[in-house]
Amino acid sequence: MTTRNVTTETNTGHTPNASMPSATVVKGGIFLGLCLLLIAFNLRPLFSSLSVLLPEVSQGLNLSGAMAGYLTTLPVLCLGLFAPFAPGLADRFGVERVLLFVLVLIGTGTALRAFDFTTTLFLGSAMAGAGIAMGNVLLPSVVKRDFPNHVSIMTALFTMALCGGAAVGAALGVPLAEWGGSWQFGLGIWALPAFAVALFWTPYSLKSKAPASTRHLPRIRLLHDGLAWQVACFMGLQSGLAYCVLGWMAPILRWRGLDAFTAGFYVSASVMAQVATCLLVPPLAARMRSQSLFNAGLALLAASSLVGQVLAPLGLLPVLAVLQGVGQGGLFAIAMTVIILRSPDPRVAARLSGMSQTIGYVLAAFGPMLVGSLYASTGGHQASAWLFVGIGLAAMASGWGAGRPLYVKPRE
């Protein structure tokens, strides 16, 4: 284990911190940490901004319920399809440069959604989803590599930034669309923060170089490992719930009779509750030998609260929205934490993250797609409650296995 860690650090292309002045180390660490948070913030507005404007988008482009379901599913599917490319690209070009490419993809894809065409809406969603996929994979490996003594707090901070981006997208989606005079403006405006962070990140990323020896690193394979599959399924199932929330919670609330602004506010409140939970869960979970009970309990809370959004009396919806956020935020944070805790070193963390998000997000894509299909076939969302129950139970089971205090065992 010690040998592998030393080899990995040697091949990252970074000068060991021990040879640098402590003030430079601290300053560099703060800068890198801030950049990671800003990048993470840009990985979620794509989803939540569409959610709160989905009825307007569907009406403006004459989308059926099934097409709306495909639209919410497409970027999630891209998260799974493009995640496998991230570790290899990082080995070849360096993590920093790939993250710059991620920001450019997100910005360009988001900007394409500002055009009043179905084709550009779907194409832009796919491009941005591809960028988000690689960002999702690489952030945990950077935390494992550059903050080995602060894994739990950095995981908490970047998951908080992720949730914060989703919350801001949900809260400001409708007001920005009204201010700009169209739903296209409400979707396309989110390209600006991605491009802004890309400009901020460019000098640092271009200074970083992938080591020449990277191409000789052995491949790491995890598909044989049962624990890796449990981590991947847990990631996918919790993501299935998360993207049902981001893609369909606002439409469900509007179907229940709430106006667009109130529905967006409830979604934002739910995601803001995720922010608070993201800060608390990783440090607590990392102190425990096993995370199994954490995983199962949070899956139960997230799923049951989402079911309540469909079936509970209207007066309970604000409370249920907050409870859903508490469960969902903790669930996402613990899923990201588990990837790091089950990995013996940064390269394995990148591969486990890639596997988990490849399998997980392909699995997760069925969540919002099925919600859209059920709505199209029944004209309501009651049937979705049973879907949320099934996803929640499966997440509890896989989460229990993924929380066991073991390392995955890669083959090289």
C-alpha cells in the first residue's frame, strides 16, 4: 500500500509539498480548493434550471410528456456514457487540463440551450452532460490526491457546492426567465458562470503538465470486484432519486396545484437543505468504521419524503421538501465519501469513481425517463410514487453493502 501511494504521487506531475515553502503550500491549497468548489458549483444548474421551466419549455417547443422525459433523461444518460473517458484523459493530459475542457463543454452546451430549437436544446444538454460526467469523476480523485489529510471536509465542501449550484438554479430559474423575457434566457444564462470559472482556472491548468511516464502506468480493472459493484449501484440508485428530484419535483408540485414560483422555491429549499447535510455527513461518516447504517437510513428518508411529495396533503409539502433535501443531500455526500473510503489510493479512486458513475448514471437515467413515461401514459404522477419506493428500497440494500469497511481490490 505504501509503495502504490508513493508511485501515484510521483506520477501526478506535482512537486512534493515537502520541498515547497509552507506559505506557498497553504496558498496553493486554498486556491486549488476554491477552484474545485467553483467547478463543482457548475455541475448542477443544468438540471435544476430546466426542472423549474419544464412546463414552459414543453409548451414552447410542443414537447410531449415522453419527449420531456427524454429531455430530462439525456444529460443524466450522458453522465454514464462519458464518465469512462475521464480517468484515461486525466492520465494522458493531466486532471487540471481535463477540468478546463469540462468547463468549456458545460458552458458551450448550456449556451446552446438558449436557442429556440428542439435540436439545439437536446444537443446542448448532451454536450453539457458530457462535461459534467467527467467533472463528477475527477473531483473525488483530486480530493484524494491533493487533500489526503482532509478528505472528509473537502468532500463535504465540494458536495455542498454541487448542491448549492442546484439550489441556485432552481431558485433563480423562473425569475431569470421572467427578467430575460423567455425560458431560453432562463436556461442559457447558466453558461456565464461556467465560462467565468474557465477563465479563472485556465492559467493554473495550463501550467500543469501530465508526466511523461503516465502512459506506462498499468491499467486498473474493477469489474470483477463485488464491493465495487455495490458502490456503483448505490451511486446509481441515489442518483436516480436525485435526478427525479431535479427533473420532476417542480413539475410534480405544479401538478399538485402550486404556481411556478412556489414550486421553484420549494425545490430550492429542498436543495438548500442538501447543502447543510452535505457539510455534516462526510465528517461524521468518515469517523465510523462502517457506513452501512448511514447509507440505508438516508436512502429511506430521501425516498419516503419524495413519495410524500406525490401523495401527502398539500400542507405537509414544505416540511417534506426540507426532509427530502436532508435525506438526498446526505445520500449524495455519503455516496461520494464511500467512493473515496473504499479506494486505497488516488488512481483507484479515479477508476472506482469512473465505474460508479458510468454504471450508476446509466442506471440513474431510467429514473426521470420512467417518471416522464408514467406521466405520459397516466396523465398524473401517482404511479411515480411506487417507482420512488422501489428505487429507495434498492438503494438501501446496495448502500448497506457499499458501507462495509473494506477496500476494493483492483486488478492490474
